[in-house]
Amino acid sequence: MTNPDLGEDPQAYVDSLTYTDDDPPALPPTATELEQSMVATSLKWSPEMRRRVRDVSAAYGITPSMLIRQYIEQGLAAEQPDRMISLSDAFRALSNLRPTG
């Protein structure tokens, strides 16, 4: 696909585009496919924490496992030593800011 000339009519350019299904782009894995590729791990937590995780994950429309993985990934990313400032320090500083508006 080439970029249209600056003087070309945009609608004419759009109309000239053709699409084929010969080589469709790869789709990202489904939630089920992601879950099937994971390793099961158990942990102990309080009933209150379990309830909170379920409530938050339901609000986001994801499974509790997905939410826990996201939180773990964020925590691990916050610990990367090559950052100028750790993400955990940045989160802590931002959480102490007063709301605006």
C-alpha cells in the first residue's frame, strides 16, 4: 500500500484500496488460550483479600487469575534496577498527591 499523493482525493484513494483474506493477520490469543498455557500455583490468603480480588476482577471484566498476574507483573516491573526511579516509588508519590478539580 502506498501513501496517497497530497493532491489526491481522499475518498478516491479509500475506494481504490483492495483487501484480501489470502494472508489474514494473526489474532492475539484468546483468554482461554492464555489460561491453558499457564502453570498452576497455589497461595494462601485471607477470605477478605479473596473477596476484594474477585470484586476488582469482576469490575474489570477479567478473571481473578488475570488480575493477580497483572498485579504481579506490575510489581516485578517496579523492581527493575535499571530505572531512574522505581515504579513503586513513583506509585507511592503519585498516590499521595491531592486530587485536582
